[in-house]
Amino acid sequence: MPNAKKQEYYRKNKEARVQYQRAYYEKNKHIIVRKREVRDFLEPEEREAMREYNKRYYAANKERIKEQRKQKRESTIHSRSVGKGDGVS
């Protein structure tokens, strides 16, 4: 059973968490990319295994992923239009 208190906390702080994650990634992007390049160079078979896994996962869950993306896109469009008013004063 999900913890309602935790869910409420994460729901309330979602925007702050997303902003922090975005700032962290931008600040450390070059390090993250470089580590990935080194890992891919040193472990090419691990990279291929990861690509194969991702390929199988996407093929198996393609419809669900597309539906999630569609819903997110629609909610983003809706949230942008909310509060803009109808231009009538």
C-alpha cells in the first residue's frame, strides 16, 4: 500500500525537484557525457547489451510508451493554455 504522506510530499515538491534535476544535469553534463564515452569505449559489449535490452523493451512496450507520451504532450498543451484567458476583458 502506498504511503499517502510520501506521495503528497513528492506531488507538492515535483516542480522544485524537476528544476533541481535539470540544473544538476546542466552543471554536470560534460562529466556525465565523458563518463559514458569512457564506459562505452572500455566496455563495448556492455554497451551493445544495453542497446539490445532497450530495443527489446521498446518493442515490447511500444504502445504503452506512445500512449504515455501522448498523454504527457496533451497535458503540457492543456497546462500552457490554462490561465491565458480568452482575450476578453
